[in-house]
Amino acid sequence: MVIPDLRVLVNQFVEYLKSQGKSQHTIVAYKKDLEQFVGYISAREKSDIKEVKKEDIEGFINKLITDNYTKKSASRKLNSIRTFFRYLKQEDLLAQNPSLEVSHPKYTQAPPRILSKLEYRALRDFARDDARTYVMVELLLQTGLRIGELAEIKITDIEGDGLKLGSRVIPLNKAVQDAVKAYSAVRQETADEHLLVTKTGRPLLVRNIRSIITRCFREVGIEDAKVQDLRNTFIAYQLQNGASISYIARIVGHQRLSSTEKYLELVKQENEKKEKLGEL
């Protein structure tokens, strides 16, 4: 059997992920990681997947760290490679998965950064002066969306008090509904269906969103904060509000309950469970 070129295999893997209903955000992340890995392998003059050994994968991970990638980022890329090789083995294109022999870089993960009420209220107040910035802040803070998911929202994904993302339906409280309505009234007219667009009607990219939110943090004096911290804040405060772990995991798209449980150490859990989202 003729084994396709490495880049062809990556494209086949991407199509497989789509067939499995993976989110666009997840697919893009896998594709970028694997294209970077294939570039490294190609530079070593290897084009046959069967030629890729444990040492090649270790060399790639070590180069990432040498190039100032964090150990956490390198570990995530190794996970992408492992999933890719698992797919190839499943398709009988490989007999063994060499990535399983490669150890993850060890790193200490800092606890999630949770914004205080003073901080997130200051952020919301500052953002109110611009409808687009405000709807971004409200969606991130009040729904726990990932930044990649926010960038991909289409106008048709929002129906009344719900936001549909694949198999997830995320409740939208009044604050978010009002922010969406205010932004829709001034949104640039364009044929593009993305909710967030530029002044020229093109989709707002992840890097644009990150830049805007980072500027807001800086303007209101919120230090050591990232866009991800708005998602962290949503999860922590909803658990504190009494929502169950399983409910919040479903809302934010955590595949493992353990990903949600880690926030319990940061909040005081109420005794009574309520399947309801509180407004921040």
C-alpha cells in the first residue's frame, strides 16, 4: 500500500476531525500544531510517516522549548501529535505509535486567574463606550466562551436567549442579550455572517479580539490578566452561585469533569445546587 505524503495525511486527519463533529477551534489548533511538526520533519528530509521515530518527535518538542515556547504549549502540541498518530494507527497506516514513547515536558501549572468583582465591573464599565468591545466582554464574561469560539459566532447562532455552538446551547442572560442588541444596531453592514466584524465588514480575528481585550485590561489597570481569565471568572462565579459541576462543564464545553472541578478550590461552594446561571 502506498502511504500518502505527510501533508496529505494531515489533511485527511482534519477531514476525519470534521466528520467527528469537532469544533472549528479544535480543528484549527490541531492543524496548526501538525503543520508545524510536519515542517520540522520535512526539514530532516523525511516524507514517509513510517520513517518518523521517537527521536524525531523528541527533537521537535526540544526545539519548541529552545525556541521559547512554554512547556505547557509544547505539551499540548505533543498531545496533537499523539492524537494524529493514534488516527494513523486506527487507519492501519502505522503498526506502532512512536509518540507514546515521548514524555511530556514537566511544568507547574499556575492556578486559574479569577477576576475580582471590582476588576470585572471596571472592565465592563470601560467597555460600554464601544458597542463591539462591550458585546465581546459580555459574551466572554457571561457565557465562558473560548476566544476562538467567540470569533466564530455567526448571527444565526443566536436565537432569543440562547447561543448554539455545535451540540451546546449556551443560555444568554439579559445583560448579554442587551449587549448583542446594541451592537447589532451599529454593526457594519456586510454580507458576512460572523457576529463580530471589522469596520470594513470582514470577520474579526482572534488576534484582533485578544488585542482589544488586552488594551481594556491595561486601560483599567487590571494586571497579569489574559482573555482566558474571563472564562475562568465565569466558571468560578457560577460554581460559587450554586450551579453543579456537570452543568457548567456542559455549558463551557469541558470534556472532562476534572477540568471544571479544579475551580472548586478557588470558590466557596454553596450547599444547594441550582441549574441556573447567575449574572455577573
